Amino acid sequence: MKELPKDPHMLVSVINTKIRDQYHDLDAFCEEMGVERKELSDYLKVYEYEYDESTGRFY
């Protein structure tokens, strides 16, 4: 797994920026970064972040 921020708020910012600028969706991001989508989503859900498929962003 490539290095990602540990802070959940910084992590969401990085993910949203990378999806907007480099990847077409969360699956592509996860594949490239070597993380499991479910694990990432479950972690961020604890902090009340949900991935919106229609916008391609965590909110």
C-alpha cells in the first residue's frame, strides 16, 4: 500500500483530489494505491464520510 494520510479528514481530501485529477472512480484509486475499497469505506464511515457514486466524492 502506498503512503496515505492517517488523519481521516486529510485522507478524504487526498482521495477526493486524486479521484478528481487522476482516477475515474474509487475502484481505480484503490487498485492503484493497493487498498481494499471496503476497508477504506468502513474506516471513513466511522468518521461519517460516505462515498457518493454519482459525484465520485466522499462527503
